[in-house]
Amino acid sequence: MTARIYCPARTAMQSGTAKTGRWLLEYEPERPREVEPLMGWTSSSDMKSQLKLWFESADEAVAYAERNGIPYRLEQPHQPKRRPMAYSDNFKFNRVGQWTH
């Protein structure tokens, strides 16, 4: 069972960058989840899918996986492109689009 080491993206409710630099080690599921026929709940007999380990850096997570003999896959984070813009740019004379109220 391989582990996945990645830096989770921030949620849609976050606007800042706090707590976004932490790395997560979690196991990939061995088999898909099943729907219980009696109640219709989704269940899994895979106990390692509930395990999540947080680390401050990718090196710490990789060292933990290698120390415990866990096969892992390291995923590098995707950095979004930021376009800095000032509020006064909305009122420039050479603005491309029309400014309306």
C-alpha cells in the first residue's frame, strides 16, 4: 500500500496563506468503498484510509516513510500565478474596458 505525500491546497473559504505550508502523508485506498445494502451507507474495510500524518516539510515526511519502510509518491505543490493589481487601476484613463457603476 503506497502513501501519498503532498501539500494540500487551501480551501475556498481561505484568502490568506496561513497553514498552507504543511505536508500531509496519507495512504491510497487498496480497494474502492462499498455501499452497505441494508442502510445504504458507504463503508470501507481499509483502516489505513483513516490515517493522516501532518509534517512541517516534505523532507520530514519522506524521512518518516523511508524510516518505516512505507512506499510513497511525492507530489510537488502547484503555485498559482498571482497578478498584483492596485485598487487605483480600476480608474485609469487607459483602461481596456468600460468602467460602470
